[in-house]
Amino acid sequence: MNWRYKHTALALCTLAFTATMVARLVISPLVPRITAEFGVTNATVGLALSGMWLAYALAQFPSGVLGDRYGERLIILTAVGATAVASLLIALSPSIAVFALFTVVLGTGAGLHYSVATTFLTKQFDDIGRAIGVHVAGGPLAGLAAPPLAALVGSRYGWRVGILLGVAAAVPVFLLFAWRVRPTEPVRPDQPIRERFALGPLVELLSRPRIAYTTALATLGAFTWQATASFLPTFLEIGGGFSTALSALLFSLYFVVHGGTQPITGSVSDRIGRDATVMGTMAAGVVGYGLLAATAAFDLGLPVTVVAVGFVGLAMSWGAPLQSRFMDLLSEAERGAGFGLVRTAYMVIGASGSVVVGAISDIAGWTVAVGLLAVVMALGLATLAANRALRLGY
């Protein structure tokens, strides 16, 4: 492959996504030390983290509008810079209220990146599925490295130093991006921003049959992803009966497969089609979550669990082909704000995955809770299969 400017742009966008994800993921392993210092409950810190993830989801649409208005490069730099500043302020927080405020700021700042960067990359590449797949892989890369590193640093130097890993990740990326990525021309430099928030056009875009159909599929995927990211280690330890260390290792395996297969599923979707590729990921989810539920119910052992986690990692690579499907359906002028709008829609609804699966695990146990995720994947697979078999045109 001859290295070109577009590859530099892809590499730096991926690093930027990794940096924004690192800053968010380093907080969770430090929660026990944060609660101890501030004298609050896990629920209080959990509320702050929920606010961060909600702010991240809600920032997707405005980020697209801002990218159209001011150019993608400026918004990506703002996102990475805001991530660094917010991480620093979290580390310096004198109280839990200030801590919570700056976690929401972190979510908002980090949320400016993804939709804008994806739109930027679609302008650089013809094979957008592969490019989006590489870009998405920046998240699992952060998920693999950030939590254990934060736990190690936090145990030795305190939670505030652990939080500063977000600063350490964001600042070099900010400088590299500013140095190597060229200025980008805004798509709608003269249109007042308030016009982009008019309700009518937003409803019209989301109600288009193919957009609504794709958003529903992405919501099923986001629901499952959120639940997996929140509870897979807990399920492996409590439901599967594995040690804390082994559960953490299996969780790392999930991120390795998840990150490694994103570019592959994106590239495959460029060749054989978006829907066929998404069907493959959903089918992997049915197998993976089904095996996990069976493991908890019948104690099938470690080898089966390893296979199940691998299938789950593959299943959660639905993002590359489905996000590419959105881009196929949106015109070039719509991609910035339009992709941000659908991202906000499916991420906000999908965020309920953690709450629903957590509640079901309390009421009916982990086998039923994880079995629900297999059902969600089966619903997505059946929906895709019906669309193809019946030629519904979605």
C-alpha cells in the first residue's frame, strides 16, 4: 500500500478516537478510590458517569452541525483539546459535585469527535466500510489498554494521577493532528446554526424508511454493546464462576477480537454488501451470547467460554458495516449533521442496555440476562433476513 495523505488522516482520526475513549474509560477502575476520598456511594459516582455517557450521546448531532459550519478539522481538534482539559479538571476536582460537573464536560467534549471524524473520512476514501472499521477500532484499543493501566497507576499514585492518563493520551494526539491534518472547508459556512435544529427537517430525516430501519438495527446493536461493556466481566465472575483475574483477561480478549474484526467487517461490507455483513455479526451474537448463557446454566467450562467471548467480540463489530450503511443512505451534504443525528438517536436509546440487563440480572439471574442479549441479536438477524427474503426494500 502506498502511504498517502488519506492514510495519515485515518491514522490520526483513529488515534483521536482512542484518546477520547481513554479519558472516559480510565475513570471506572478508579471508582473505589474516588468514593473513598469523597465519602460517597458507588451510586453517586455512577450517576456522574451516566451523565458523562449521556452527554457523549447527545453531543453527536450538534457535533455534525458544527462540523458543517466550521470544518471537520477544527471540531476534531476541539474535541481532543476539550478531552485533555476536562481530564485535568476532573483530576483537580475538590468535591464530588465538581467531579460530576467535569465528567459531563468530558462526555460533551469527547462526543464532538466521532460523527465529524467519520464524515471527514468518507471524503477521503472510496472504500468507506474499511476506513470506518479502522476508525471504530480505536475504541476497543482504548478499552484493552486503559482500564488495567489506570488501575495500576491509581493503586500506586492515587486516582487523580490515574485520571491524568486521559491528558497524557490527548495532548500528543492534539499536537500531531494540528501538525499533520490539513484545514478542511466547511460544507455550510453561511447557514445559521439555529436553522439546523429546526424540528421538521430532523423528523423528516429520521422518518425516512431506510434511515428508520437502519437506526432500529443500530439501536439493537448499541443496546447489546452497552450491556456487554458494562457487565461482561461481572457476568464472567459471578455467572460463570471464574476468578476476577481470569474474568478481566477474558474481557481483554473480547476487546482484542472486537477491535481486530472492525476493519475486517467494514472491508467485507464494501465487497459483499452491508446487510450480509451485519447479518454475519448478528448471527455471531446469537451464538456467542447463547453459549455464554448456556455456560452459566450448565457449567460448560473455560474452553466454551473462550469461544463464546470470541463470537461476542465479532458480534459487536456491527458498527463498521451499519455505520457505512448510514453513509450510503445520506447525501454528501447531509452526512455531517445527519450521521450525528442518527448516532444520537440510537445511542441514547441503546444506553438503556446497561439498566435493563442489570435489572434483569437482579430479578432473574445472569443466565436470563445474557440470554436476553442473544434474543436481541436474533431479532436483528430476523429483521435483516425478512428484509432480504421478502424484498421489502429497506
